[in-house]
Amino acid sequence: MLKLARHNWLAIWPAGAFRRDAVFTRVLFRDLVICNTPETVHQAFVEQHEAFQRKSAQHRHALIPLLGDGLFVSDGALWRERRRVVAPVTHASRLPDLAPTITEAAADRAAAWAALPPGTTIDVLAEMGRLTAEIICRTIFGRALGADAAAAVVAAFAEYQREIGQTDIASLLGLPDWWPRLPNRRARAAARRIHAVVDGLIAAILDGGEGEASLIRSMAEAKVPGTDRPMDRRAFRNEAIVLFMAGHETTANVLAWALFILTQDPASADRLRAELATALGGRPATHADLPALPFTRAVLEETMRLYPPVPMLSRQAIAPGEIAGRPVRRGAMVLVAPWLLHRNPTIWEEPDAFVPDRFMPGAPRPPRHAYIPFSTGPRVCTGQQLGLMEATLCLATLWQAVRLELVEGTEVMPVARLTLRPGEALPMRVRPA
């Protein structure tokens, strides 16, 4: 089971796990608490945030080689300080100004697909990674990344996830941080390649004078709360990598999953194409068009229910607490798994079915904390509105430009590492719209 968990922890869950409300168990030296109802999620991530705010040891060991002490890893006073500096970069007030850049990049990708000979096979997972990497560079860093650099960083992050694994077995078993762990040279080499790309972007902006009006420059110049100084270069680099990786990897996976689902659901595919024809008439989508694209957004929201971008959110108790009326000891791992929560049959009707109408205007909203594709509570993703807008504009632009068909015989299996990916590749044939 531990071998399965390291390579794809989705494989360890029995069918009964989806309907459990809370699970209390022990894995060797560590208590494990799994929260799988809106009430227990609220208790863990909202009511007792201070006790359960620290990322689990296994998550920290997986993320630190890539992100250092960035926002995804830090906690306590450092996390509060950094969040106040980073959050304004992706604030909802900036979305109208960022939308044209997103649409332009998506339109470039759509045009490249449309120009391919009919029946050409593309890897949609890699294509979405390159598209969203380019978008995050243009919107946040204020400069184009370029096809070669985009391909390099997408490949490096895929390798990093493959090598680092989702599960650090020593941490899962409750062994202390000082316990020797085998070095993962391939993962660290992949992290260095990503660092090199981001370091180049930072140097071009801070030292080379590029991107004068970029959002990342505004973050670099923002003062650390309670001081008159900006973040030091190392801290800035860590937070820049957080923005870069969060801004492209999760959105790329959501788009890849959505395109896969649409190839398997002709009725939803046709309904989406009809909405886009009515609202856009063949032109690229804009920020002003978003209210006219409710089904496009519903497709993405239902995609994230079935295939949550981050399928497991794990914390470590730094103080005693209580879940579902039972005590939680200091040091316990507290786990919220959107993969389980989003398919819990006591919450969702037909939990394994793709039903975008769940998220259409006028439909009953799911209970609070039942649907958490961007986490919930104080550590909720600051870029969730940017990510939703980016995914909506990209899906609208791509889907009306071409038709996609999954290559025959392709078996698509969700693989959970740091994020939830449709395997290592998603081959599809491109045909004219």
C-alpha cells in the first residue's frame, strides 16, 4: 500500500472512504484524521485554523526543494506577512486588465491548432501547460516566456512531480524531520531548471528594466507589513515561483481535464459550442463576455468537482484540537481530500456523473465547504478568481476554434502527485471546427 501511495495515492482509497464523515486512525507513529463532510472541514480549516494551519511534514518535504519558504509552505507570522504582500498581485480588481492578455495567448494557441493538418495528434496536457505558462508570464511577469522556455518549464515541473512523489513515506509514518531521507537528485535537478527560468524572469524585470508596469514588480516594491523595506531577494524569488507554478500548473490541468470530458460527452460538447456561437459568434472572448458564458463556467466548475486541481490538502496539528467531538493530538496529520469530499454520495447526487447543471445560475448551491477546489478558510487560494477567469477565457477561445478527439485506445487515469493530472500525456486529434 505504501508503494501505491507514493506513486498515486488515489489507488489506496476503498469505495467506502467516499461516504465516511471522519476517519481517525494511526499510521505507525502518527495519528491521522480525515475530514470528509462540510462540518468537519469547517472545524479543521476555519474554526481551528490556528491549530491546524501548518502544512503536513510530507507536503513540506515535497514542496521546499521547489518553493523554499514560499506561501504554500510557510505558516504563522511569516505566512501572514507574505500573504499580505502577495495577495494584491492576483486581486479581483485587476482581472479586467489581465483578460486581454489571456485571450490573446489563447487565440494564438487556437490559431496554431487550426492551422495543423486535420487529424494531427497533439498532447493536450503539454499544450495546456505551455499555454498557461505563457499566460502567467505575460500577465504576472509582464513579458513573453517564449515557446522553448515554456516547454522546458512544463517538462521540468512534470518531472519534479514524477520524481518527488505525493507521499514522503518517512513523514507519513510519523518519523521526525531529522530522520535521514534519501536525496532525490532528479527532483532537485528539475527544481533547478525551474529556478533558472524564474531567475531569468526576475533578473529581466528587477535588473534589466523590463516589465515596468508588471504585477511582479509591484510585489517586489511592496513593503513588508510593519516595515519600510520590501522582501529580500530570496523571499521574493520564492514567492515568484509560487505565483508561477500555481498560476500555470493547476489551470493547465483543469483545462486538460475539461477538454477530455467534453470529448467523452457529446451533449455537453454541443451545448458548449452553441453557447459560444450565440455569445461570441466566432470572435475571442473578453472579460465583458463572462456573464454570457454560464455553461462554460459550469463545465469548468463541474470538472473541478470531479478532478480537483489539488486532490489532497494535508495539515499538521501544531496544537491540540477537536474534530467531530473527538480529540486531535498535537503532531497529528489532519487531511481534507477534495477527491473524496467532492464525490461523497451523502452530499452529491450521482457523485461520479458529469453534470454541469449543478453549477448553472439558479441551481441549488452545494453546502458551504462541500466544494473546495481552491481550498477554504484563511489559506484559501488568493488567485482563485484569476484562475477561473483564465480557464473560462481559454476554454471559450479554444473550443470554438477546433474539434478535438481523444486518440483511440487512450486510457486516461487520474494520477495524484502534488496536483491531479490525467497521467503523463493526453493525446488528441485536432480537426476543423
